Amino acid sequence: MAILLGRSIVYENAPMISFWGACVGKKEGEGPFAEKFDKVFEDTTLGKQAWEESESELIKNAAEIALAKGKWTWADIDCIFAGDLLSQCIASSYAFAGVGVNYCGLYGACSTMALALINAANLIECGAAARTLATTGSHFCSSERQFRFPLEYGNQRAPTAQWTVTGAGAAILESGKNHNCKDKVRIRAARFGEITDLGVTDANNMGAAMAPVSVRIGYIKERK
Amino acid sequence: MKRKDYNTLVQSKAPASKLLLNFCKAFLVGGLICTLGQILFEIYGKLGADEDNAKLITSISLILISAVLTALSLYDKIAKFGGAGTLVPITGFANAVVSPALDNKPEGKILGTGVQMFSIAGPVIVYGVLAANLYGLIYYILKVLKVM
């Protein structure tokens, strides 16, 4: 079981990440983490008509890669925790339509992966699931449309503006008990943040808007 | 840390835009677009159009060029370099109408292209028309009062 230590959830059996999958678009594939990705899609449309469908396909690919590494099928997964940046989490919803697994859609924007991992770990730790999937994905082109400007619009990027990743990641979690956890990443503790608003209203500087909560919960230290 | 202190800190840390360089680029690109307009205007004049018509056809030509460049994904690349130089001329307005129309094509002809087409240019039209009406009203009042 898990216990509450201060504001943190501490997992007695520390669920482990058994296998994971990651796939990205062309730009990310040219970056410093290139060799860490399982699959790089040179064509960022992934052969789809709409960017939202491409994003869906990315998420599906990441999840299937993780499954294949563990030599599992969808029947071996008890619950999926997934989310993305689009309205109604539509990319992840369509990614897992028809796989026949319980699905929980999450929306945490930048924190979706952490949110998915915490939920997936909780379900395993309380014994209601043997194997859970935590996943998230985003696509530069669909995010531009959802939050910013059309792709062909000639706007200027502020120097502090972020660039949304075209990519998806998936992790399959199992209990840390009765499994060989050697060389596996384990989730020993987790903590949800609290809404910390220091009045940053610039949509082009999300880093500044998100940093205060990390200081509040002690994740990073405030410089005196 | 207080809200005010934090926002001061954020502003001091955020990298600033290179103003002088951006001004020069905007001047160059905006000037080139206007020069192109002038060249077209002269050509139409030589081809026999009177001044009013030549002005009109010049605007239409610039809008067409901008729309085609937007559709070819070239306009945003020019804009990345030119900044306000591509935004201020009529070509920028055409780009603002064509780009959301293209981007929202998968949503359908009415709910996608039709609804979203003026999502960026809409406010410009709304306040443009409002300003024109106000200007007209003031002009009329001044005329009635025989000030003008």
C-alpha cells in the first residue's frame, strides 16, 4: 500500500516501469536525444489527413512499441491513463478506440505524463490492476492550431516562446513486488503540485508561469 | 516572493527581441513589397488603366500573390525574416485570411474554412469598420457646424 508522508504519496512496493516506448517527429529526431527514441517519423503527417489524426497515430505507435517490448497484447493491460493537449483529449481517445481496455483520459497539459504515471502507479499499488499503461503525446502542428496561430500565418515568435514537441511516450507499469526489478526505473514517491499563480499572463512565457510551483513544493530552491 | 517582484525578475531574465535588426529587416521587406506594388501600378498605368483602376488592380494583385505564397507555405517563411514588414502591407491581411482558411480545412467547408477564415482578420475588420463610422460621424458633425 501507499502512505502519505507530508504531502507526498510514498509507495511501499514502488511500482516499476517494465517497458516503455517513444516515437517522435523529424525535428526531434535531429536533436540530442535522437538515439533514445524507438521510432522517428520523417513524415510528420504519418500519412494522415489532419494533424490531430497524426498525433493520435504517434500515441498509438508509442503504446504499441511498449507492448511489443514486453511481448504483451492489449488483453494484458488492465487500464490506460492517457492524455494530450487537444480538446476532449481527442488524440489519445482515438488512439485507444477499439483496443478493449479500460481508459482514463487526463488533461494536465505539460504535466500529463506525470499525472498519468501517478495514477497508473496508484492503481497498481492499491492492487486493482496488475499492469497499467501511462502515455501522452503532442504534435507541433495540432497544438499551433489549438493554442496559437495557423501554420502558414506569418507571425513572429517571442524569444521566450515554447515549441511543442511532436512525439509520444508510453510506459507500462507493474508492481515492484514479486517482479524482477533489476535495472528498472521505479516510482517510489509522488506528489501533486498545487496551483501557484504569481500573475504571469504572458502566453509566450510558460516556463515563468510554471516555475513558482516547483519552488513551492520544494522541487527547486528559490535563489536568495 | 511577491507577485510584483516575481514579474520584475521574469522580465529581467527574458531575452529581449533584437529591435534594431528587426526594424531594419522590416523596413527592407516592407519596402520591397511596396516597391513591387509601385512597379505593378506603373505597369497597369502603361497598359491603359486610369489611376483609380490601377490602384485597385495593384491591391488585388498583391492580395493574389500573398494568397498564393501562403498556400505554398512560403509567406510565413518570408514573414519570419521580415516581421512587421510583411504584416503591415495588404499582403499581411491576405495572409491572415488565407492561413486559417487552409489550416481549418479538415474541419469542413462551413464549420472549418468558413467559420475560421476571419478568426485573425475579424477584429481588424470589426474595429476598422467602427473607426470608419466614427470618423464619418465626426466629419458629418463638423460639416453641419460649418467648421469644415
